[in-house]
Amino acid sequence: MDQMSPEAITALFTRASGDYVFARWGRPIVPVVFGVDDATLSTVKGAIEAVVVLAGHKMAEHDPELGANLMVFFLRDWAELLEVPNLDRLLDGLAPLVARLQAAGANQYRVFRFDPSGAIKAAFVFVRMDEALAEVPAATLALSQAVQVIVLWSDAAFHQASPLGLVEGVAVLRPEIAAVIRAAYDPVLPVAAQEASHGLRLAARAGRLV
């Protein structure tokens, strides 16, 4: 199997600004999915559960503070977000955000919230089903979103290469990315980090897991 270099792993958490920023979930994940039928709902939740199990993390039925802490929205037009009850109370600046997404022609966007330790405590995933995403199988799209929300990756982490690969025509998580996710949840490592040396510690663990 392919093994990523320490530099490549560090780059996964190095933002376009040059800052190293890492965070993982500090509490069990409680997902809720909007805008899909029952079959797709099962697919999305199944993908999230699979990635959570891979990480060695946990899911739950209820978050004592937030109820649900991972909210996934599938929509046809960004303007639909303005019609979601109380979403503007959860996300400051919702209207300007929608305007920016519309202007950019974006088809997906993620927002994270953090607890005082820096760990992820909530995430919002927005997927606009444009023509390109409509061609993607539901299982592939679900797995991709689950991977991208399990840790706080760099804003440029997967611009050059998808975290997924194909095995006999079926999308699967690339083993080297799976190893990074498992390493990220090693209890020895901190829940959040802003020093690039953390990337070296990740690489040392990921190398043993590939």
C-alpha cells in the first residue's frame, strides 16, 4: 500500500494561509440529514458510521448540549438555506454566506464549531446538488462527505487528489488517508493542534497503520 510522506501528511492540515490547524471530534457524533429520501438517508448515515468506526470514535443518539451535532443538508439551490427554520440562529451571517456561495458557484461547504479545548463539537455540511454532483453515486458522495467532516482538514487538502479511490468500480477510502484518520484519533495525540510538529507525530503513527 502507498504510504504518505510526513510532508504530505502535514500538508493535509496546512491551510492556504500557511497555518497548521488540526482538530478532531471531542464528543460522540450525532448526525441528522436533511433533504434526502429514506434510502439516501440510510446511505449517508451508514457512511458516517463507517468512517467513525474507522477512526475509533463513537456515535450517539443524542448530544446533551446540542441534540444533534452533525447536520448535513442536501439542496438544489443555496437560497433554500435561508428558508430553514432557525438556521440563522445557528450560523451567524447566513445571508452573506449564501450570497458568497452563490457568487462562487460552490457545490459544497462545511462549517465547524469547537469547544474550549479546540476539539470539534459541531459541524454543518451543505451540499448543493448541481449537475456534477448529481452524476456521483449516492454512496460515493456520502463517503466523501463523511471523510471530510471526521477531522478538520486543510481548506486545500483534497484539491489535487480525492480522498477516495476506485476498486473494481466501487469508491473506497484510500488506505493512506484511512491511516491518517486512524492516527488522528490516537488517544496519545491532542484533540487539536496548531504546530506543524503534530503532522510529524501523525505521520509516525500513520506509517504503522497503512
